Amino acid sequence: MTDRKKSAAGRHQRVQAIKRSSWPSLLEALNSRPHRVGVDDLLDACAAAWTAIRIERGEAICLPEKGTECDQGRPMRIWA
């Protein structure tokens, strides 16, 4: 993503990514969200759900590769 998630361009980028994921139910959730739930928060939740499913299926990639640790000895990973 190249734009902030709270900007119109950033929201558009994230919605387009959800559309490419072939999960129309995620977009349905976006359109039927309670008014108190921010669009950016729901988009974050969609990204987390998408990543969790990809991890479960063995389709996700880990950046950097497993085993990299930060200064405190804890693993530092981003899953995509």
C-alpha cells in the first residue's frame, strides 16, 4: 500500500486488494458495518483475516524468513 489507510486513496487501494482476494463476503462486511466501526478498522480486520487464512492454508509468506530475531530475542515477522 502506498497511501495512508485513513485517506480516500488508501481506502481505495485496500478495497481493491480485498476484491482481488476473491472473498466477496469481506466486502459485504464493509458495506454492512455498524456505524460506530470505522472503515479503516474494518479494513485492518479484513487484512488480518485474509492473512490468518493464508497462514492456515500454508500460502502465506514470512518476511523476513523465520528465525530472524530483534534485539530482545523475540521473533520479528510480518506475514503476507
